[in-house]
Amino acid sequence: MNRNRTIKVIFLISFLLNTTIALGQEQNSISTDNNWFQQVRWSPYVVGAGIGILSWISFLLSDHPLGVSGAYAQSYGMIEKWFKRKDVEQQSGMQKNAPAISWEIMLVIGLFIGAFLSAIISRDFRFEFVPQLWDTKFGDNAFIRWLVALIGGFIMGLGARWAGGCTSGHGISGTLQLVVSSWVAVVCFFIGGIAATMFIYYVIG
């Protein structure tokens, strides 16, 4: 199989996966509330278009694509610099992600603020330490749930650094630029996510 055909196959698989999931979410997002800001779920098509426009603005104003995994490396560098008090910037891993407050870190902070405001406006804000599905399968022990989430987050962060991007860097910014490696990464995101979910909730649980 030549390179062009491989690209077409990867694109088709990714398109079908994303479309199937979007259609499923569309059914769950149907609401009689005319005020979009008060809806708990928005249409995935509206959200997708909004993210695309946000990506254009990101390129226009900062000359950088959307991405958050770089903030992980930058945060680590700042913590190391704080404790060790040495030239962390000289390390090979810090050449690309300087240990300083950057637009990526501000983007992550903005994600938290935006999610909080959205939950408040839609009147869906609540403290939920153990999700309902986890509670049903494994009980209401918050420590175990947080421990598993911490381990999973560490693995995801490590994988994102190895892959050179996360669901934002590859899944959004890379795919809209038709980067082949990003399309491959997106397919692997879906495969890995579905496999991990099935293993945790249907094999272990």
C-alpha cells in the first residue's frame, strides 16, 4: 500500500469514528432550552465548528497551534527550577518547552475557568468525587478512584510527550493541518480509549 492510499485509509477511518461519535452525542444534546449558555450539552457540530474557529484565531494571534501537553513539561521544569535553583533551561528536554509561564499554561488555566463558568451558568455545577459508573462497578472509595485517575493521567501525559502531542495538539491542531502522524495518533486515541474503558469496566469490573 503506497503512502497516498495509506493517508486516505487513515482519514476515512478517523472520519467514520468521529462522525459516529458525533451522531451519538447529537442525540444526547437535544434540548428544548433556547438559551445555549444554559444547556448542559451542546451540539457536537456547533462545538466542533467553534473549536475550528478558535484554532484559526490561535494561529493568527500567537502563531501557535492549540495544545496543552506542552504545559505539562513547562510546569515540571518550573517546579524543578524552584527546588533545585539551577539552570533547568539548559537541559535538552527544556529547549522546546522553556520552564516559564506560557500561552499553553494560560490555556490550561482558561479551560478550568471556562468549564467552571459553564457549569455555573447551566446550573449543573456539583462536587462529584466518584462518578456514578465507577461507584456502581467499584464502590464509593474516593481514594482508589483518585489513585487510578492519577496513574491514568500520568500514563496519558507520558504518552502525549512521547507522541509529540495530545488530543489537542494532534486531535485538533494536527488533523486540521492534515498532518499524517496526527491522523494516526487520533485513530490510536480512539482505539486505546475504548480498549482501556472496556478493560476497566467490563473485565476488571
